[in-house]
Amino acid sequence: MKNKFYYFTIAAFLIFFAYFSYQIFVETRPLQVVFLDVGQGDSILIQKGTRQILIDGGPSGKTELAKLGKYLPYFDREIELVIATHPDRDHIGGLIDVAKNYKIGKVIATGAEKDTAVFKEWKDIREYDRIETLVALRGDEVDFDGTKMRIIFPEGPVDAAAGDANNQSIVARFDYGDNSFLFTGDIESPAEKEILASGENIDVDFLKVAHHGSKYSSSNEFLDATSPTDAIISVGANNSYGHPTKETLEKLSSRNINILRTDEKGDIIFECKAQNEKCKTTTQN
Ligand SMILES: [Zn+2]
């Protein structure tokens, strides 16, 4: 008769084998850039294997955690980098629960602060967990899986109390070989003008449309300079702001830019197999 030790060894071996097979499966999956459908707000997950960059966390912790649970490997409890574009609730609201449920490696933010309960809680949890927070500065680069995320905007540190948070949103460019993305937070025309004047290369394939498709963003000059093939609009169905606006949608379609909206498609996923191959787009509700 086979003893307990025999069965234990077999079980241990199978668990071990399953765990390592899963790890290999995770590490060989293509790089993903996922525009999460978080309702009215922004949250973008860039992932390769067990390494992640999360840009914003949408308005709700519950939604954000459910979305991350869907895409992150189940044993992975660390997000290496969080970029908080600006301190509005529809961008940082969900990050509080992210910090409570995941280890956050680092945060990149502007110096902008907001006198709201949600901003205070986001600031407090970073202090409590001693999460290193770096100030976004033009030209800063973050290595990610042999590629780079570059901070395009703002140019320098933002005064905590100074004015318009939307126009101080972090704008970042991400290049994966022949594929390029521009993430624009909630910038409007004044910030777009500054970026155009900076001489930064913002010509990309995939553009996250600024400020949920507001008519005060996506100026003709900015769209001409970015000249994307695909424009992603992160927006909640029937939101009270009227986003995305008719004006912005018309500017995009008149340039034959393919429009992808989270309120229509759900999560919008770019899967990038190799640097010299175009990323493939799929959607998931
Ligand atoms: Zn917003």
C-alpha cells in the first residue's frame, strides 16, 4: 500500500508544476496596454509579465480592484509604478483602494494638491505606507521591459496650490518598438500649446484623448501633431459633462482616426507581441 508520504509528494509536485507553468505562461504573454472601463474617469494598465505601470485609478476603488483582478496575474500583489496624472477624483479616487490592496513600488505625481477628502486620503495613505513619490518633470524617463516611458509634461514642478489641475496633468509617451502611445490626462488647449511649443516628439500611433473628449481639449494643432491612427476615449455612459463632445468626435473622424470609447466597448486592450509588430486591439466588457 502506498503511504501518505507518497501522495503528499505527488500533490506537492503537481502544485509546484502548476505554479511554475503559470509563471512561464504569465512571463511569455504579450505586453498589454489596457484602457480600463472605469466609467467617467481614466485608468490605464501597462503590463508585461508581473511588471505593471498604472496610470490613474478611475473614480471608484471597487471598480478599479475588480478590473485589476481581471488582468493582473493572481499571485502578483505588486504594482511597480503608479502615475497619478492630477488630483481629481475621477483619476485618483480608485488609487486609495489600490494602495490598500497592492504594494505600490513608486508613485509619480505633479506637486498639485486639492482641498478634497479624496486627495487627502490619497496623500495620507502614501505617507503611511511610505510610498516614494517622485515629481514628474519633462524629460524624465522610466525603464519598462526594455522600453521607455517619457514624461512630456509638465515642464517643471507644479506649485501645490496653483490653479488649474487639468492643465497641469502629467502627459507621458510610451514607446514599444514600432508602437507609440500618448497619455494626456485631462489637459486642455493651454497645456497642448505648451507641449507643442516644447518641441517634444508627440507624433504617435495611439492617442488617449485628453479630458474624456472635452471640447476644450484636442485642438486642431494638437491632433495634427499627434496624428494617431487610433484615439481612445475613456468616458462614462450618459455622463453629466456631455463627454465626449460632438466637436471632438468630428475633429477625430474628419482626420480618419479610428475612435475607441470605453463606454461603448468596455475595456480596450492593445496586445503587443513584438516591438516590430503592430499591437492588436481587442475589447472586453
Ligand atoms: Zn478626468
